[in-house]
Amino acid sequence: MKKILLIAFVAAIAFGCSQKKVVEATYQNGNPRIVKYYHKKGGELILDREVVFYENKQKKMEGEYKDLERNGQWKAWYENGTIWSEGEYKEGKRNGIGIAYHENGKKYIEGMYRDDTRVGSWRFYDTTGVLVNEVNFDLVPKAIETDSIKPAK
């Protein structure tokens, strides 16, 4: 009898703590486009993680949520599976290092964010990985900030 109760208890915990996978959007061919993972808390579904896919089933973007805001590590990929960008979020805002890559996998941009704002020294690289520019966003007026990060031609 004790064994049956123990098995029932373990099963209840396992099923109670499991995540619920929800395909929230699909492509015309039926492949998932957006998949979200939830857990139950007090009878309510709480969003934990989101995965966005390309039509060919390759991951496009993935990251976690806390209190319905992006939180923790987020990554994005090119359609060929090569990493496109990675960075940290805290309470829905970019914080910490952010890195973007060229489609060939070489680093493109690297810099720090603080509350969704670029701060400090940012480095820009060409498609061969050679440093071509460095901008200190602590010294750049906000009005011209976006012009400084245009992609290389």
C-alpha cells in the first residue's frame, strides 16, 4: 500500500510540475511558427519560454519569460542554423552583453546594454572578423546613436 501511495505521489508531483507546450501559430504547411511553454500556478497558466521557428523547422529565436517579460538568455539564429544574436534580458529590458554575428558565424557587433540602452564601448567587425570600428555610446548623443550601428556594406 505504501508503495502505491508513493508512486501516486511522485506521479502527481511530476504531472503538476510539468510544462504545457502550446503551438500558438503555424505555417501553411502545418509546421509550428510559435511555440510557448507554460506551467500551472494556482490554476493559471504562466508563460515560461517561447520558441519561434522558420518554416523549415529551424529555430529562429528562443528565450525565457518571467512575469510575462523577457528574462534571461535570448538567442536568435539565421535560417541556416547559424547563430545571429544572443543577449540577456532582465524584467523585459536588455541588460548585459549583446552579440550579433554575420551569417558566416563571425562576430559582427559586441557591446553592453543597460536598461535597453547601449552603453560603453561597442565593437564592430567585418565579415572576416576584423575589427573595423569602435564607438563609445557613453559619449554618443542619442540623436545620432542609430546611425552609428548601420550594417556594413
